Amino acid sequence: MHCGQPACEAVCPTGAISKRAEDGIVVVDRDRCNGCQECFSVCPYDVPQFGSDGIMQKCDFCLGRGEEPACVAHCLTEALNYGVMENPPGLAVGKVADKLPGTTEPSIVILHNYERRGYK
């Protein structure tokens, strides 16, 4: 989940969380995170996770890979896809539900393509 107005960014006391202007991806600077978990307490989607080191981590669409996210590229059943909610990838056209409620305005998601796997 990558929000248009990330609540986690607004409450981060160290400025470790930021939203990239060029693509809307919300990223965490692990060197600046102090593990306070303020981001977790305000996220309506329970996205922030904390590793064994106590530092926040979240999906960043595998920035630096130069291609699609690893979870999408390596999903054997092709059940995952990704894209912006206003312009979903081909397999998801017409299948995206209304945006989740909340003031954070979710804008980028990984889509689970259950129908491709036989689910409805």
C-alpha cells in the first residue's frame, strides 16, 4: 500500500518515511528510523512491519531492481500484478473495487488476481 497522503510520513519523528514525487512510492530510510513504531499506530492498513532489528520496513516495489517487483515477477501462478489504482494493469481492468476508506488516499497497490487462479 502506498498512500497519496501517508499518515506514517506525517508522524515519523526522524523523517525516515517519505513519498517519492516521481512515482508516489512511500519509502523508508532505514538509517534514519529509530524504531519508535509511531508509523504503525497511525496506519489504517497495518502496513509498517518491524524486522528483528526493530526497524520499520515495508514494500518499496523493489526499487533498484530496474524491473517489476520480485513478488510479481516470481509468482508461479501469475496471481499478482501491480500498478496505480487509477490505471490498473490489463488483467485487473474492471475488477478493481472502490478505494479503501480513509484519509490516506491509497494510490498504488499490488493486486491479487484470484480469478486467474480459479477464484471468484
